Amino acid sequence: DGYGGGTANMEFQSLTGLPMYNFNDMISVLYTDVIPDMDYIPSISNVFEPENRVAIHLSNATHYSRNSVYQKLKYSKFIAISGSDDIAKETNTLGVYPSDTSTYDNILSEVDPSQSQFFSVMTMQNHGPWAATNLSDITANGEGLTSDQNASLTNYARLLNYTDSSTAEFLQKLEGID
């Protein structure tokens, strides 16, 4: 919508099934404009016991009131890099933000094979701005883009390559859990 909060709005829509277009056009961020006034929040996570609900977003937990939102949704843990009682274990930066691998490692450290769990997870690695990485064999160019824009596009493409690799490795590790 051009004012920020796009990721938080996608989280809300994914968790509740309530699309943004159902709300007044004046609403910018569902987490801050709508959830505080909701007595009941329909959510897919409601079919899981509160102690088996984990949110992971390696950013500040207070951004867009996520800490309040996940508390209201009765999550037992909200793992973030700051602003939460549950601080992420070791995080490595790739580009500007914590890597997808760091997010995946935090998920794996919380998996309890003896429980039915729900994880709400948002990664940060590919959030703009896109800083240079050391993958020099990947380049991207867009017709009509400036050299700065093409550099940004190249960095984004390189980060996507890292995402592909780390996601494949993460899924392989998940498959190894009984």
C-alpha cells in the first residue's frame, strides 16, 4: 500500500484468512489498526495448543506491534532479535538482514517431534534494501534500469540463490526428523 506494513499485512491475512480488501481503505497496517480492536481473532493457529504455537521473525518484535499480536494470538514463544522475551539463538547476517539459514536454524531448535506444533515464520534475508553478497557468478539486468538499479537487482537475485540453497538444506533437515 506504499506506507509500509506489507509483511505484517500478509502475516495477518495468512493467519486469519481475512483479506485486506475486506477492510476500510483508510487502514494501512492490520496489526496496528485492526487487531487491537478485535475481541476474537480467527486464526489457523487456534487449532493448536497455545504452548505449541511459535512465531519467528528475526527483526524487532515490537515492529508493527508483532509482540502484542502474537501474545493476543496466544503464542507461547515469539523469537526475534530484540523486543521479545525469546531472543533468537545465533544469527548471521546475509546482505543487510539475518540470513534465511539463521531463521531455519531457530525453527529446527524449536521443533519437538513429540508435539503437534504450529510455526508462524517470516524471513528477513530478502527484504530490501539488497546489499552486495559474494556470489559473483550471478548477475541480473533489467531493460531501462540504471546501473544502481541493476546492481540492486543483481544483489536481490544473489540473495534468492542463497534462499534456494538454504531452503533445500532446511527441508532436508526437516525430512530427517522423526
